[in-house]
Amino acid sequence: MRNNPNITRLLDEANQECRLAFAASRPDCEAMRNRVRHHELVEPLPNCFTAANTWAQLSPTDRTMRLARTVQEKYPTRIFAGVTAAVILGFWVGWGALDGTIHCTVPSGRVPGARNSPIVYHARRGASILTVDGLRVTDHIHTLIDCALILPFCHALGVFDSALRLGVQPARILAECGRQRRDCSRVHRLLHHADPCSENGGESWVRATIIELGFARPQLQVELRDPQTGKCYRVDFLWVLPDGTLVVLEYDGLEKYTSERMKGGSSTAQRVVDERERDAALTRCGVVRIAHVFHRDVANRRRFIYVLSSLGVPTAIG
């Protein structure tokens, strides 16, 4: 395809600013869309483009940030809310909740509606406005309330867990719920189950699934000491059964076996050996049953019910 210096410049400038490139004129737009047809570019927002290979390499979180910077550049008065604000504020948001939609807020009663637009608007009800990394967002409390009302429980719990880890006070969230005219029962449920001890969003998602399936809530990140070596091990999820039996569930993301950062240069075979040694140590700590699950095991709810039942995890009371 013929080189176009103007388009190359627009794309380079946008990439340096971690946003999408704007088509400043009709000829530019037509030329960029021609490149989209040839799979050189993608158009995540109307008239906004980036290289297809660059976009493919970005995580959903990074894509959300680029989309937000693009919207802010095009519409400086926009204020981000909900899931988008949560990403900007540094809360953990599962990739399954990031579908390319950008959430913004406007004063109550002035919510625009554009069919098939990737920008969704929510009425603003008393939120303070913060500036984070040059992006204007609703404050932490209103962002969390919006997320509770937008996201399903399995995605929202990770947002709330991370917010508590970052120091957001549940009392402030409850106080704001009391001032809202919206039904905040979903916020109350999330606060009841939220736990800052959850180390990452993946574990939050697993715990949310356990709760949704009606099983008893586990203890998180409990330390157990190996009586033989004196070494301490922290387990992802621990249940103490009514008879005192200890059972453990470990969530092993695929990254554990494929990421060089996590492997520290060790082979997959060595990781398996290390895991067996760890399980042996946990057995010496008094753990009777241990199950390891991957993302696919939890996503398949029928299989996950079988795993939890096999461990002997009791159903929740009440």
C-alpha cells in the first residue's frame, strides 16, 4: 500500500501519547479506513485508528486507557465513570468486564443517547471530580457504587476487594449509599463479601464464583507452618470443616506456567515438581485435601461444583 506521510505522522504522534489517531479530514478518514479493510489498522472508536498489530498486543486494561485518552483528547469536557473510572483509579477490573465500552458521566437529566455508540453515559448524582493521569473521573466512592450497579457480582467483587486494599473505607461507601435515590442493595452485598486480603483479581473472581454457587466462604491467604522444615506457606483458599478437617483450594492461573516473570527462568517441569513439594508440605501442616484449579475449571461451573463438593466444602448457611 502506498505510503502516506501524513497518516504515518498521525499514527506515530498518537502512539507516543498512548491514544488513537484522529482522522482530521475526509481524505485521511477514507485512507485510514482503506487500511482497516487491508487489516493494517483498526478503528476501535469512530474515526479513531491505530495499527492492528499494536492493538492486538495490548491488554484490555491498556486498551481501555488508550480509549479514555482518545475520548478526553476529542471531548475535553467528558468525565469518566463506572468501569472506565475504576481502571483509571487503579482498581482491579477483570478483563471480562472490559469490552471496549467507555463509561462517562453527565449532570443528572442530561444523558445523551447515541445508538451503537461505544461511549455510554450515566447521570451524575453528586460525585466529586478527580484528575488522574490527566483524565477526569468520578471520585472513588461514586465509581464503586456505579460499578456495583453496572457489573455482575463475579466481576464487581474484585473491584471492591482492590478498593479496600487501596484504603477506601466501607463506612464512606455506606454513607453515600444512604444519600442515593438508587437501590444500593448490590453495593451492600459486595461490601458484605469484600475482603482486602484477596491478593489479586483472579482470586476475587474465584471467590465470587464460590459464593454465587452457594458454598461457604473460604479464609484467604492463611499461613501454615511446615512442622518438618519450619517454612511457612500461604494458601489461596482454606476451609476448616465442622470436624476440624483442613481443605485447601489453590487457583493456578495459566500465567504460573507460562510467564517468564513468574517462572523465574525455571521450566514447566520444575514448576510441577515445586508444586508437588508444596502440596506435600501442606499435608504435613495438616491439610487433608488440596485441589488446584485453572481459569477454565472455574468458568465451567458444573465442573467447579464437582471440585468443591469433592473437597467437602460445605454450603453456605443463611
